[in-house]
Amino acid sequence: MSAAHRSAGISKSRRAYDWIRQRITTGAFTPGYRLVLTALAADLEMSVVPVREAIRELSAEGLVTFERNVGARVAMVDDSSYRHAMQVITVVESAATALSAGHLAASDLERARELNEVMRSGLAHLDSRLFGSLNQEFHHTLYAKCPNPRLLEVVEAEWARLGHLRDSIFSFVPGRAPASVCEHDVLLDLIEQGAPPEKIEHAVRGHRHGSLEAFLTNRHPESAATHAATAHAATAHEGA
């Protein structure tokens, strides 16, 4: 096989990978969606081989699973993986936001307010993917100016680890959206008032705990009391 031929094959595999991953992360291919190789290859106008390679890579990342006699599917929500990722994000993002607060310009806060108002206006006809995307941009606006590049890198890496869930979590718990918007208001007020970093960090942690609690309660309503007690105890300890 010539070098040019190998290069073309790698290029096709990468194109297939990017195309499929983009559809998973935006929610076009939802959890459980069956990934039929021949259909994907036809959409991409290429052979099945590079598509198969792309699927294998996505499987290694945990975005795709294989089922016997069924084939490849977009990975379902893994409660443990989501819980662990969110526990890490709760800690690192709250710290990054607290450190970033003093570096935010008036235009940053204005942008965050605008994003929150768009989310508020969309509550009546919630598009969970759009809401999730706006929510992600809102928080990114507040922590992006963290002066610790290593901390910022960890925050971004943990959000990337969640893959398609980062923008679609509100599809699982749509009732969480109104409370989330109100908590955003409180957070913005604290930052605009020049609140101490530890108070801002505590507010972000409480906000993230609320989303995690809502998700776990939705998935396992029989354990709602346990989830609530754990989250409230952690938040109370952090604010002590």
C-alpha cells in the first residue's frame, strides 16, 4: 500500500470520527441510537472500513458501545461515570469560577446575564439541547478568565469527558432548568457585588450539587432521600 493511499485512509477515518462524534455530542445521535455502518458509510460517501475504525475509536472513548447481535450504539447514560465526573467538576469548576471572578469585565457579566435571560425566556418551550448549550456557555463565560491555566485545563478536560451529556443533561431532568436559571441570578449577583471568593465557590458548588441531585433522583427516585442528604451535607460542610 502506498503512503498516499495510507494517508487517504487515515483522512477518511478521521473525517468519519469527527462527523459521528459531532452528532453524538450535539444530541443528533441520542443515547441508544443504533450506528449502522453501511448507513453511516453511505452518508459519508465512503467505504465501511474507515467508518468501522472511527467507531472503534469512539468506543475506546466510551461514547459508543457494542451489543451482541445488535452492533454499535451510542452509549447510554452511565450513572456512576456521570456522578464521578460531576463530583470532580463541582470541585474544580467552583474553584476556577471563584478565581476568575475578580478578572471578569463588565462585558463578561453582561454576556452571562444575556445568556441567562435567553434560557429563562425558553423555559416555556424548553429545547433541552439548546438550553444545555447555553448553560455551558454561561458557566464557561464565568470561569474562562481563571488565572490558573492548569486548573482551567482540568475543568475543560472533565467537561469533555462527559461527551454528549454535557449539552443534553436537561433532557433527563427538564424540571431542573427553572431552578438553575434562578441560581445563576444569585451567582451573578455575588460576583457583581464583589463577594469573597469562598462565597462564590460555595454558590457554584451548591448549584452543581443541585443538578447532580436532580439527575440521580430522576434516575433512581427510590433513593431520593439519600441523594438529597448527601448533597446537602456536602454543601453545608463546604460553607462552614
